[in-house]
Amino acid sequence: MKRLIFHIGQPKTGSTSLQYFLAANRLALARRGIAYPSHRGSSLTWQNQLRHRTADLLLRCGVSSIPAAVGWERNHSNLAYEIGYSRDSKERFSPRRLTFDTLQDFVLDCTEDTIIVSSESLLYYKRLRDRMMPLAQAVTRAGTDIEIVCFLRPQHRLINSFYAQVTKRLTNALPFAAFCDHYLSKRHRPAGTKLKDWCELPRSTVKALPFTRNRLQPNIETVFFRALDLDRRVDDLLRTCALQNANESPGPMTIEACRRAALALTTGGTRLPRGKRRELSKAIIAAGERQGWNATKFDGIDQDRRKRIHDAYADDNEKVARHFWGASWRDVFADDYDGACLPNEIARGHSDEPTNRLIDAAVRECAASVGITLPALSH
């Protein structure tokens, strides 16, 4: 009996680390009966063995443009782009990456007994239904069981990480307090309720895994494979190859530097190409690392904000927790609610003049280093 496993996030729950582990170990996993598919077919052909070895070498040497070099796919977001998941889906979709049709062929033809597909963009089942239902019918008729796995975390931790993520990409110029208020005003549907939508898929099981410190030891890769009862099969890889914190949040001063750069670009009406924006982001993060700004990670959550965010989602969260775990949300995530809140001062909008000058100088220096002229910086 084959297993088709969809890992669907949620965003900011270690997905990048898990995907790097799966992609970097594609060949080793295939030899253990676990396929992490790509549009190029089986990992066990000699051509793909060569590609995977090349990708593994490039990854360990710090090369980031592996997909362009050897057709290496870290995740399967192309499936979401295929159905128009986001505004830039047409731009980002590629028929040369995994599609629903090539995924169906892969599942039916592969010799491995377990196939893992991973992308946080797949969380939105209602958008995928029209393509997912025929896929499910075809593979289940052939004797394949479908499993959906998703990590869930409390919204105050999610918002904190999401703020750091979008700000370091230079796509957010709001201070943290304003960002939280804006997020709550949008009334985003909680990830847990989106996960419940997947329960309508025929012959499928849905697993929710709590993303909280006391349940993530020793690393997210081990927790993931253990939940699927596959940890013994890959025990040697987990001990030697687990890649932790592949997408860590920088420190509060680095995040503030990114926010000020984004604000300067926004107020100055400067539209940077995505590649140039990424260059500037990387330069600021590297400068923060050299300055020692990233030793303490960004945290803007105080006691009052944590309570407001919890209260906004309490009813939905409780239903999700009872459905998947038979326990209350607060009990499952006790570590995230019972501890003291220790927000960074700069995350709360408190910075003195010497700190402001230091951050502004770093932003200007980084912009100049990548050939960008920024207008006047403001706070």
C-alpha cells in the first residue's frame, strides 16, 4: 500500500528547514522507499542521481540558485501557482516544475512506497479542490492512501514570526504594533479551520501537530517523521543530516533596519526589482550579523497583545484543538501562554538617538554596497 503525504505548513512552522532536509536528501530518502518528487521523475535513475549529488554539493557549499543550476525543487509551491494561488502565480508558475498531472503520474509509477509533497501554499484546500479531487480519486483507485500533515502554532507567535519575515524581505514598513492591529483587523481565517477543510478529501487522514517548544525536540525533521511512523527508516539521516533553523528571524535591530529601508523605498516611490530588493535585504541581515544584532531574536509580543490576539481567535482555536487533540488550546500550548512576555525594547518602538544613528548608517551603507540610492530615512 502506497502513502501520499501532503505536508502543508502552516507558514512559519519550520517548513523551510524541513523542505531543505527533504530536498537535500532526495536520493538517500528514495533508497529508503521515500520519494520527494520532482518533475524529472524517479530519484533513482542515473541522471537524477547525478543531479541530486550535484545539488547536495552546491547546497553544502552555500549556493542558493540550485533550481536554475540543476532543476532542483526545494518545495512544491508550483502546484499552488498552477491554480492561481496568489497574484503573482502566473509569473511564478512553471510547467517545467511539478504539476498536478506530473504528480499523479509520479505517484502511480514510482517504486517507492511513500511519497511526500511539501508546500505551505497547499494549506488552502478550497482553492485546490477542483484539482485535488481528481488527483485523489486517481491515486486512491490505485490503492494509495492520502495523509495530510500540518503544524499549528498560536497566533501571537505566528504574527511575531510573520512580521519578522515580511519585514526582512523589505515588503513591510509598519512598526510592529501597527502591523498587529492591521493583521487583527483583517480577521484572517485560522490555519486550523483551513486544515479541517481537508477532511472532506476521500480516503484521507488529517494530522495536526502542535508547533511548540516542548514538542519539537530534538528537531522538526524528527518530529515530522515520527508522527508518520517513518523515523526508524530514516534514523541515520536524522542524526547526521538534519538542517535546523534554515529561515531564522534576525534580531530586533536588524528587523528595524529592514523596516526603515522598506519605509524609505515606499515613501520615495522607489520600485525595486525582486532580485535587487533581495540583495539589499541580504546585505542588511549580513551587516546585522557582523554587528552582533542577531544574537537576540526579534520578539514584539507583550502581555496585553498576547491576550488580545488570543481572545480574537479563542473560539475557533478551541474547536480545532478539541477536533484534533481532544484537549483545550491553552493546555496544548501551555508553554506559549504561561511564560512571561519579554518583548525587545526596539520592537516596542523604543530606541535612543545613538541607536537610531547606528541603524540608519547601516541601512545607507548596505544600500550603497548594492548600488541603491535611498531617499531620506525616517523612523
